[in-house]
Amino acid sequence: MNKKKVITFGKITKDLNQPPQSTENISTGFGTFGKKLPETNVIKMNEIRPEDEEETQNLKEVMGITGFGKKAKSFDVQEMLENITKTIHSTKVAATEKDKDSSEIIDKSSEEESTNTHKDDSDDDDDDDESFIGPPLPSDLQGTSGSAKISKSKENENDSDEDDDESDTEESQLRDKIPCTHEVTMTHGTKAVTAIAADPSGARLASGSIDYDLCFWDFAGMDSTMKSFRTLQPCENHPIKCLQYSMTGDVILVISGSAQAKVLDRDGFEKCETVKGDQYITDMARTKGHTAGLNCGSWHPFTKEEYLTCSQDSTCRIWILYRPRAHKYLIKCRAQNGVKTIPTTCAYSREGTVVACGCVDGSIQMWDHRKNFVNPSLIQRNAHAQGSEISSLSFSYLGHMLATRSCDDTLKLWDLRSFKSPVFEAKNLYSRYDTTDCMFNPDDSILITGESLNKGQSTGRVLFYDTKTFELINEISVTNSHVIKTLWHPKLNQVFVGCGNGIVKVYYDSKKSLRGAKLCIVKTHLKQKHIEVMSTQQIITPHALPLFRQDRPKSVRKQMEKDRLDPVKSRRPDLPITSGQGGRVASSGGTLSSYVIRNLGLSKRIEDDQDPREAILKYAKQAEENPYWIAPAYKKTQPTTIFQTDDPDGAPNAKKPKT
């Protein structure tokens, strides 16, 4: 075991006249108490004389060394004061008198004196850059100090002017960062575009609308017509509310008004679909999926298979991409009184350690992803007005700032290190749609958001705010409709804007932006033309015999027109059924049975209105002249045929007559 270290002190004596005992043998302690006695064995230090300095300098030259250690600095106050007064007088003389010779003499004298004062410091290389400040000026130089004060006040005024100029230059620099020199219009449809997403590389863009359509745009494959290469309805009759590409860009998350989220690949084919929960179960933890319509979704920034969704059933659920049959984590959103509240938007932080959501009651709630999702780690109950949806949460790229956009017509900027009150707030920003968003530019110096059309306004705007002063740097009038979605792509340095009239605007700078819309705007749209190719070279012999004469080569177009007129080569379909002899079914009646009887049962056609008696008697003469069946059979037994006769009145006999 280690022994405790004992602290010992010197002896405290009552007799103050007696000198204290020496404590030289004690290794530890703080000395003795009492009055300090006069020190003995003190050696008085003599001033260094110039003769000694010369001797030491000669000794160093002889021995070939630079010095005997670093020398302490010495200051002569009287000599420094004399130097100051001489320099002031010399400057006055130089200003008043124009005689060059006298001014040169004064400067030389001042330089010689200054070199003499700093003669001792010339040997040290480390002390060359240091400047020494002398004591205050004497009383006879007060006039000059007053002029110095006046000059200082002028300098302060100049500094304030410089600050204003610096602020103006900062605003102009921020305004130059906005890529808005050129714009391109892409037509999605006729309804409002409520979702926009771009993959991390910037090669493709996806846009969703309330008309259920999802359009994919490929910048490398488009031309100046700016048409999407694929349009589909992934969620049938549900409007698209949110779109987001994963961190790798190979899949896209589609959030619609249904209770099931879908994940599509880059070409729009379905990868997986989340399960729908049981809506008759009260406890949301016992259901495997959402039971009401979705509001928002987000991918994890680093885990490529994890994504987050929030729904009208007052829950947020975390899913794994290839396990869509049940959620991985469940988060229940609660109001201040413990009642369920609906999350309208959700997002991950830039590091992926925080899950945040904005609720209908105006609160912002955050959970630590590394812990269980029972109690929020950070919460702000009065972030926005109660009853108005928080439409967007956007974390800054550095991670300590948060921007929120709400349907209470406000945009707020928060510092997560002091989350009690917003740093800045912008009011009177009308928002009609619950998907209106806000986001930071790549270096967190500008905050961008959209504004819907209010009464009396004619154009929707995109607004740019400075994150340090929250002043409006710039605004862009987009179109005569609402501005809903905004996206500032960090790699392309282009701004995508989704509008209420179904168009997507792209703003870029020809010098600062890369790829994206710049690739397809320079491609001209060319119609496809038929290429006429000669298979072999024709040899024209006009005097050859017809047997050996070759036909002149004809163009492909003329041959196609000739083949079109030929029903066999063009494979013309059967003509439609009309009344007359040309059709198949109409000539034999309208039913199948009449068709069979007319065409298959009888060899000859019989009209519907023909009398069958007349049809039989038509062959009586032919039967008499050339009997075949009946007459030869009864020729021997009945030589004379007996037929029944009728009265001349026309009435038939009721009884058979006797023979």
C-alpha cells in the first residue's frame, strides 16, 4: 500500500526578534510564516559598460561563436523620449520646409539615434520583427496629441463607412451565389407539382403531382423540348406528396395519400411496398404498418436501406428496404396533454443521429436514433401556431441549424444548441399547400423557400434569406401561380421549382452551374427522316434487250406508297360489316342460327317473306314432265290420281267423300 504524503511546514515561533530556523533540510512544505527579514548574501549587479561590450564582442569574434545565450532586453526611457520628440520635430520641419538637404540631415540623425538605441538587440534574429511601444508623451507635446485624437475620430468614421461597405459587399456576394441567370421550363401536367426529387449525382429528376402522375426526367437524354422519358401512376388514385432518392440514387421513395409507401427503382419499376396495418386495432404498436394516409417520408443519410415515414395515424415508422412486411421501429407523437397528435413532416439530421418531426399542434419533436424512441430528446411545444401544419423541416449541412416552414405563413430559423426560441422569423409568407418546403444552400449561407399566391398578387415568388442577418437577399418571380417545392442541388448548383400550374422551372448559371439542364438545352430537336440507301451500284444500259434490261432504282418512299395501295402487301383488314352483299353476317341475318340455316343448311337462299306453297308448286310442271319419286311409284296401282276437290264457293268439305 502507498503511504500518504505528509505536508510539513516550518516552525512558527513566538519570539519575532529571533530569526526563524532554517528549513533547508525539509523537502516538502511552503516555507515559514511571519515578517520577511532583510535578505542577506545579495550580490549587487553592476551596469554593463560599453568597454565590457567591446571586450565581449571581440571575444566572440575570436572564438567564432554567436553569443553566450539569449540576452535580456534593456530599455532606456529617457533616450526613447528624446527619440520620440526628435522624430515629431523632424516630421514638422519636413512638412513646413521644402528644403531637401535639411530634411535628409534630420532623417539621417534620427536613424543614427534609433540604431544606437537598438544596438543591443541587433544580435538576436527572433527580436527583429517586434515593435516597442514607448511611454505617453510629455506635457509640452499635448498639442500634437490633440491632433492625433482628431485623426482617430476620423478613422472611426471611416471604419463605420467601411462596415457599411462590407455589408453591401457581403450582400452582393451572396446574391452572386444564386444561380438565376438562365431559366428552363419543363411541363409536368396541368395540376400542381407537390413533390420534387433529384438523385445525388444530378443525372435524373422526379416530379410528382396531385393528378397522381410521377414523371422521370433524364438530363443526358433530353433535348430542348424538355420532355420526360417516363410517366406513370405508382399509387393509382392517390396524389403524390413526397419523393426522395436514396443516398446511392438507385431507388426512390414515393409517399402518397395512401397508407402504403412504395419504393421504385430508377426506371420506375416497383421494388417493394410497405404493409398496411389493421385499422381496427387501437394500439398502433400492435399493427405492422400505417393505418391512415401518409404525409411525408425520408431516407437515412448513411444507412442506404433505412427510411422513415409519418402518417395520419399519429405515428412515425422506420422501415428496412427488403423487409416491408413489418416496421423496425415505431415512434408515437404526443401532444402536451398526452393525447395523440398527427405528424405532418419528418426528417433525419445530416448525421442520421436525430429523427425529427413537426406536428399539427405546432410542436417540433426530436428523438435520438441511438436510443429507444420513447421520450423525445429535444422538444419545442410552441414552435408554430397550433392547428397549422408544419410543412417542412430542413437541417443545415453543418448540422446545428434548423429551418421550419409552416402553414401559419411563417419561416423560422432555429439554433439547436439553444432551442428555446427561434433565431430569426419571417412572417406574411402565404402557404396554400401543406407540402411547401424550405432548404439551405450548400454552404448554409442562404435559406430558400417558396410563396403561394395571395389575394391581390399576380406572380408566385422564390425568396432567398441570409442565414446570418435573415435579410431578404433576392426574390425571383417564377410564374402566375403558386410556388410549392424548391430544391437547390449541391452538385449541379441549380434551383428546381415546382409550381401550382403543373410546370417545373430550372434556374442555373451558365458559369457556376454544372451539367443538369445545361446538357439538354443545347440539343436541338431533330425529326426522324427515312434514310435511302442504295444496296448496289446500278449499271444503266439503254440499248439492252428487255430480257436483260434492269429496272431503274426507285426510292424507298415511292415503293412504300405503292405497297400501301396493295391490300395483300399492306395486309389490309376485312372491311366493316354493312348492309348488302359484301359483309359476312349481315347478309344472312343478325343471329348465328339464321347464319347457320341460310348458309349451311340450305343450298339456295330463301327469303323470309316467301310463301312456301308457291315455292313447292313452282316445280309442279317439271314434276309432271319428268317424274322421279312419286309418279313412278304409284303408276301401276293408281293409274289415275284422285285429288280432293273443293266447292266453287271456296268452303272446304268437312267430311271425307265416299268412293
